[in-house]
Amino acid sequence: MVKVFLNGCCGRMGKVIVNLCLQSDDYEIVAGGDIVSNPDYKFPVYSDLSECKEDFDVIIDFSNAKAVPAVLDFALARKKPFICCTTALSEETLANLDKASSEIAVFRSANMSIGINLMIELAKKATKILYPEFDIEIVEAHHNRKLDAPSGTAMMIADAIKQEMPDEAEYVYDRHSVNKARSKNEIGISSIRGGNIVGEHEAMFISDEEIVSISHSAQTRDVFAKGALRAAKFMSAKTNGYYNMSDIIAEYTGE
Ligand SMILES: NC(=O)c1ccc[n+]([C@@H]2O[C@H](COP(=O)([O-])OP(=O)(O)OC[C@H]3O[C@@H](n4cnc5c(N)ncnc54)[C@H](O)[C@@H]3O)[C@@H](O)[C@H]2O)c1
């Protein structure tokens, strides 16, 4: 049984994790943090993390970028593994997470879905084999309430592909403004917004003769919550170091 402190426990992702833990014998939420409260929860919710009296094995955070520095201080003070799922972190926070990983175990991924992270590994492999003969394009689609474009996940895919390209990759987001023929080292990144789409990502490798397409479709937010809980189990025995979903995938593949 992994005992979890859940920061942002009253938010959309927090609620999904609380529900999954209620149905599981493997995880228990012993306390949470949030600036709002949820009277239905059976565990205490702290707005000031220093008041938390409960013991726990790991901290999972799905809150707000502004909250992360305080959660990191809390993790350092309690010497507990910190699974940071909150996105849009500042350069300063990213540097502090890196620094803290010499004292505590830190896990961060902008996309906690095992499926997306497998897709990224496959896209890296495809790049090694197919580039530069094939042109590379990424297409993503999300619901009509999403503020940012392209998605952070599309950028994770692009960055992973870029790492495998021997040339310096050039990201092209808006062909309308570029108005020229594509060059070999481009990664085109296109966004679609509409309805209630949870998250669609496709990496296309296109030659004159064939198209290889690697795609992922998130059906519910549960994929991120399940990935976070999988990370909680992985991290519960770790004392320090910086980890991400590649480390969990490596556990499956033995690489
Ligand atoms: N890594 C991933 O796979 C993944 C997936 C989904 C969402 N996210 C990220 O997780 C975060 C939360 O997403 P969400 O959809 O649940 O958002 P949300 O707005 O529904 O929930 C955020 C919760 O955090 C709380 N909060 C805000 N400031 C706080 C603070 N200072 N201290 C404690 N709690 C605070 C809010 O009250 C709210 O209950 C976002 O950054 C989002 O981008 C990451």
C-alpha cells in the first residue's frame, strides 16, 4: 500500500485520483493540499502544508505552477519523493526541481500517460530509422477550452524527435505565415481545437512512397491519473534522483 499526499486534491485531476484510490487496495490518500476544501473527503485537506501531521510515502502534485515551489519545500522538509505533474513551470522552478533531486527523489512529466510516453519512444525510434528520407509532421487536437497551442505534449514529442535528428531541427507552427516549400530539417506542428476532445497526438513520417503514422488518443483523464499512481509506486522506494516516464517504460522493456 502506497500512502499518498495529494496536492491540488480538489481540482479536476485531484478528484480523478481520489476516486481511483477509493477503488484500489494499492494506494491510500492520507492527506491533501488545496486552497479550496472538499467536505466529502475522508482525509484532511491543508491549505498550509507545514500543518500536515500525517506520515506518507510520496507526494503527487496536480495543482498550479505557482504552488509548486511551496510543495517542493514541503517535500524537502519531509524528505519524501515528489511527483510533479503540474505543467507550465518556470525555468526557476525547473532548476530548483533539478537541484532538489540530489536530496530527494523527483519525478516530472508534462504528460503522465504511459501510452503517450510509449508513443514518444516509438517516434524516437522511427526518427532514427526514417529521417532524413521522410518528412516529419506532428498534428494534435484538443477541446475548445484549451488555452495553449501547440499542446505541451506535442512539444514533448517534437523535442524527443529533435534529439534523434543529426541536423538542427526547425519547428514550423504556422505554414500560412511562412509561405515557402518545406525544408528537410523541419518538424511541422499543427493544432486543431474543437468540442470535447481529451487529447489526440499523431507523429507522421512521410516519404514519396509511404506514410508511417504513430498516434495516441486519450479517451479520459484517467490515463494521466493512472500514470501518476504508477509513478507513485515506482517512486515510493527511491531516495534521490530525477526521474520521468522513460524510467517507468524502461522497467517494462528492461532497457
Ligand atoms: N502531467 C500530466 O499528465 C497532466 C495531466 C493533466 C493536467 N496536468 C496539469 O495538472 C495541473 C492541474 O490540472 P487540473 O486540470 O486538475 O486543474 P484544476 O484547476 O482543475 O485543479 C487545480 C487544483 O489546484 C488547486 N490549487 C491552486 N493553487 C493552489 C495552491 N497554491 N496550493 C494548493 N492547491 C492549489 C486549485 O484550487 C484546484 O483545486 C495543471 O497544471 C495541468 O496542466 C498535468
